[in-house]
Amino acid sequence: MIRTIDAVKAFDTIYVISQGGPGTASETINLYLYLQAFAFYNVGNASAVVVVFFIIILALALLLLHVRERTKWT
């Protein structure tokens, strides 16, 4: 679960190397949120996407916890 969360927050490496370019080829959701909120000042859209992103991460974490509970070693 920790590795999954680490994979989702891959913002800094992509921003430093290519800033999401060329175009939007390497743009992740984290970079999209940053650009919407702070570069384009579209805070409403960015906050709505953050809420959806949080729900997706929460559902993924709950799914991983459920699978972990079912596959315990006995």
C-alpha cells in the first residue's frame, strides 16, 4: 500500500525534468492540479478534481486493506 501511494505522488521528478511536456505527454494528475490551481488560477476546477482524486485514492487504499485481510497467513 505504501508503494502504491508513493507511485501516485510522482510530481517532483516529472516537474523538474520536463514540466509535463512536451505538450501534456508526461502530465500526471498531480501536475494537472498544480497547473490548474497555481498557473491558470482555476482553483474551483482544481479543488473539484482533488476531491475526486481523494475518493479514488481512498477507495484504492480500502481495496488494498480488504485484500490484505483476506490473504493473511494462517
